[in-house]
Amino acid sequence: MSDLQKLLKQKQELDQRIAATRAAEKDAVIADIKEKIALLGLTASDLGLQARAGRPAGKTAPRTVAPQFRDPVSGATWSGRGKPPKWIAGKDRTEFAL
């Protein structure tokens, strides 16, 4: 086995040990934090965390995009993002621009 192969094997073993140790320490820290939060009766606002109504903390709302095209027949609109609807697919889009 070459030196490079030996080093790569050692690196792989270390990466596995690091991942296992990180997971174990993470679990211990989370348990400690939960215990202290319960002991002191802390809330999310005490910790400076603001939960958004209807969504878990850290999740952002999807952004809406203004329509760029309108079908003169049905009045349907399309933002220009994603798969084009059938009424505009394969046609000159300047005719439908808002």
C-alpha cells in the first residue's frame, strides 16, 4: 500500500470519528440546553428568537413574482419563471408582455 493510500485511509477513519464525536457532543449540548431552559422557564423571546406564525422558526415565506405576461383570451398571467403555460408556449412572448 502506498503512502498516499495509507494517508487517505487514515483521513477517512478520522472523518468518521469526527462525525461520530460531533454527533455525540451535539446531543449532549442539546440535552444540557433543554434542561437549563426548563429549569429557568425560558421562552423563545427570552433567547432573542422570534417564531413566525404558521411556520417553524428559520423558514422564510415563498416570494411571489409579478406577472410579466397575460393571455388576452383568458386573462391568465405568467411570471416568466418555470415551465411556460400552454397559451404562450412556442409563441412570440412580446405579444403577451404586460
